[in-house]
Amino acid sequence: MEVTVSGDEGSVRLDRVLAHHLAELSRSRLKALILAGSVSIGPTPIRDPAYHVVAGDTITIDVPEAAPAEPAGENIALDIVHEDDDIIVIDKPKGLVVHPAAGHETGTLVNALIAHCGASLSGIGGVRRPGIVHRLDKDTTGLMVVAKNDRAHQSLSEQFADHGRTGEMRRGYMAFVWGVPNRQRGTIEAPIDRHPHAREKMAVREGGREAVTHWEVQETFAGRDGKPVATLLACQLETGRTHQIRVHLAHIGHPLMGDGVYGPHFNTKASHLGPRAQAALAALGRQALHAYLLTLEHPKNGAILEWISDLPDDLMLLRNCLRAAL
């Protein structure tokens, strides 16, 4: 589809100009197409809905055929660490999106689970998120549990809502962060809500939802000059907000290494690392965060189950190179 900007649309914002001309497409659909890179001016894709157009611009919109309402099963390998009739626990690799969304309609964990589990997945999460009771960011690795029936889904949802306040649920993460905290352990209690300007980000905001993260220093790393430059923290969640650990650690001045969303101003600190550590961080290409611990009560028999996942190869390499400080 093509739209030529006349200049009298009542707004210069790309999304509003398109909405003016393309009444057959909803605003949310247009926004999704923009964010997915399907809207271009000339040869250049425009991914910002607020981009200012000018009279005479010709906008090209690539509208794909409607995707099926329900995700299809796909033959995607899963690292399964536990499976029974009620739950399946997987060790998620980096780059795997949990469920279909704008820009990621296929190739997700849900597609893999449908192929592996068939119709046994819990339907409580809806057709787009069958069995899903919690998420990990696309580039966060580690342990996830999925419900295979509605009874298990209800039990796991209650455990995640409680987050160990009265039960046995534990979620632990290993986080490589810039800088060194001034004490051995601490707790971050800061409410989280959508960022006021960048809607794809979260932020600590007054009036946001309660968010509590506990952290403890595991190891500190020196740079080329022998001065402390980075730390490995073990974090445990008492709440489960979107991007919680990433937002909280950035809030206290120790953003995750490799986090281009919440820690871009710390990129210059990489110059303090030794060449091997610099290379390992550059190769990482993601936030240095791994969900290493998952403890829960089995939804059927009440047994307390615990799994521990070793650091993946890319984070193990980063740790070894940080230790070397050369």
C-alpha cells in the first residue's frame, strides 16, 4: 500500500497520518507494522510511530497476509530439564521469544511447546500464550516452567503471585553488572511502571506497581588498572514485574553489562576492561542475565522441586575473561 502525504492530515506524526488515510487498518495494527519495519519512506524503513513526515512524502506500507489466530507448532529444539504430566521445565537459550507478539509471530517458545506437548498445554493463558505463567526476556537465558494443564496453571500462577512470601517459590538470577556495590547484600524496593516517554521501556516511577529485588555480591572483577570495574550478583525476585532486575539494578547505578536499553551510558566503561574481557562482552550481544535457580511446589503432589542451571557458554566466557583482567 502507498500513501502520499498531502500536508492537511491534521498531524505530522507518521502513525496519525497513516490512520487518516488507512481507515481499514486499526491504529494498533499500524503501530505494529511501523515497529516491525514494514513502513518505509523511500528505501528507508521508519520504526518510530512519532516520526515527522512532510508534505510530498510517499509512504510504503507492506501489509502481510493475516496470520492464523492460533500459533502453530514448530520443530524447535528445547533444552528440557524436567517434564511430567503437569509441568515442563526448560532451560531457555538467548534469542528465543517466549510467545507470539508483533514482530515475532513465529519461532517462539510457544510454537516449540505446541509441537512438543500437543493439545496438553493449559488453555488458561489464551491461544497466544498456552501454559505460560511467567516470562523471560528474549535475550535472558535460564529456567522457565510451563503448565501442561489448567490445574497446574492455577497452582503455578498462585505461587508466582506469592513469590515465596508464604510458600517455597524461589527465582534466582545471576547478573553481571557495572561497578561494585558498597555493601555485600541489599534489597531494592522501588515501584515500576511504563516509562513516561519510551513506551517499550519500564522505569522506576512513583505510583507504579510494587517491585522488590534482593541482591548479594558473588564476585568482583578488576579492570586493566587493577581497580574494581564489575560485579557478579545473585538476585532473587520478591515480585515479578517486566524487566524488573534490569530496571532496578540500573536504578541503583549498577546496570547489567551488555544492556543496551537500560545501561547505554556505561558503554565507555568497557575501555577499562582487558582486551579479552572487551571481546567477550562485545560477542555477548545481550544483557548479562541468567535465570539460574527455580524452586517451586509441584502442583499435583506438593513436593518441593528445585533446579539449578549453570551459566551458559557466553556468560561463562565473560566471567573467565573478567577474572583474568588481561
